[in-house]
Amino acid sequence: MNVMKCKEVQKLLPSFQRGLLDAEITKLVSDHLASCESCQEALALEHRVSDRLDAVFREEADSAAAVDIAEIVLKRSHSEKVSVYGGHTRLKLVYRFGAAAATVVLVLWLSSLFRNVSPVIEIGRVQEAPVRTAFLPESPVRTPEVRDVQRKSTVTKLKENVVWISYTN
Amino acid sequence: MVDTERLKKGDEEVFREFVSETERLLMSVSFGILLNSEDARDAVQDTYLRFWRSRERLDPNGYIQAYLVQILRNVCFTMLKKRANTVGIDEIPEPGKKENPSSRLGEKEVISRAMAVLKEKERMIVAMIHYENLDSTEVGMVLGLSASTVRSHYQSARTRMKNYIVRYFPEFAR
């Protein structure tokens, strides 16, 4: 009743050939093989593929065996330790601390810089007229401080964004 | 069995023993995934180094081989990703030249090409079975699979390899 078809058998051949199947299935496969020529041929091919795989891996194993992996790994690990405890990391820590401190200073400096910014409007360029009116762009957030860089002047604020400048001399 | 407690304390003698017990397994997996001896060796070394560095966190109840193989797989994947960005000059096909796979390739090359057709898990299984001579239960323990799953992966892998060889290297299969 438990007769296997060629297709089923051939699917199992790689495992059969490596001896990976249970005893029961192994028996079924060998029974089938005894009387089936095409499956025998298929098995021969599987053997060839398997032998070549073995050969390739054996070559790899031989070349790998020549290297003392444990020794290399321990050496690498020791050299790492030296650098970890031998100042390398401490140096790195100093760098890190320095960078952090520099960032804090930079932030403080920038924020102080911006705090001091008050809207100063400088009216430059010589103009001979005794008085002149400056129209400030858009009403500034804070009351602007207006001064004329060219000459002494007094500045009177007329409106939110208009100032009267009269030159004192 | 390896003495996990002594390994955790950094006993180098135990580590040496442990490496000699497991290096073939790791080489098989590594070569199976990377299909290149040099890369495979580098990956194995990196794996042991990572393992040694983190030895204090070792779980004495865990299956240490499986843990090791897990580290190795991560190392190999990182390498594969890197390799994907750098293709070797001899791997770039000449334009206008039709590849003729059966032209005078050595057995090793044919097998490597057939292995390259497989999925990564299949390659690992084939490698462990042929390189380390493990049976399906042992492979299953390392990969966290059942023996029958390992067998079915192995069968489909070998079938794919065979089909590839028959198709592209018919003289090889004769």
C-alpha cells in the first residue's frame, strides 16, 4: 500500500543520500530504488552533486584550519583594551566635554547677542536739509532708537513709525 | 560542553577551546552565506571578537552555538550590504558579450554558482550539512528550526542546485 511514486522518491533523494531520513522512509525509498532505473540515475546525479559540494567545502575547511582564529581574536581584543584604558578613551572624553562646553558657551553668547538687539535705525548719508523725516518700515515691535550717524541730531518720535530729525548743527 | 562561567570571567584557555570546538560550524555558515573564503574568515573573526567582548552577558542556559551563529549572521548581512555597494571588476559583465556559463568553469566555480541560486537560509543549511557534517536535528538546534523543516529546506535547496547544474552545466551532470 505504501508504494512511493518516482516524483516523491526523487524529492527525498538528497536527504536519503545524506542519510537524513527516518529509518522507515529510508526503507521505502530503497525499496523503490531497487526496482526503478530512472530513480537510480537520479540518485547517481545527486551523489555527484553531493560529492562536489563536499569537495568544495573540504577545500575551504583545510585553508581555514591553517589560521589560529582564537589567537587573532584575543590579540585584537587585547589591543582594543589598551586603547580603551590607556588614555585613548580619556582623550575622547576630554574632546566630548570640550565640545559640550563650547556648545553651551556658543548658545549663551548667541542668546545674549539677540537680547541686546533693539531696533536701531540708522539714517546715514549726508543730507543738507536741516530737518528730515524718516519713515520706518512697518511698526517695529519695540520703540526704535533712531540716530543719525552723520551729524548731531535730535530725534523726536511723531508716530509709531515716523520720526522727526532736526540737526543741531 | 564549554564552561560558560569561566568563559564569562574571561578565561582565555576556555575561549581557545571553545573556538576550536565551534570554528568549523561558524566557517561553514559564514562560507555558506558569503561564498567567499576571505570574507568568510573575516566574518568569523569579527563574530568571535563580538562574542568575546560581550561574554559577560552570556546566558548560561542558552544554546551557545545558536547565539554564536546569530551574531555571525548579523556580521555576514552587514558585509553583504557593504558588498552590494561595491561590485568587483570581474563581476561586471562585458557589454555585448553573451555569457556562456558552461565555458571551462572549474567544479568549484560551478558549485559556487549553483549555491548562489539558493536562499540564504538554504545555503546555511547546505553548508552545515556538507561542511560540518551535521544532521538535520543538529542544524535545527543551531537555527532554531525543527529537523523536518531543515530537511525540507535541504531537499528543496539540493533540487534547485541540481536543476541549475543540469540546465547550465549539462556536461557537469553527466
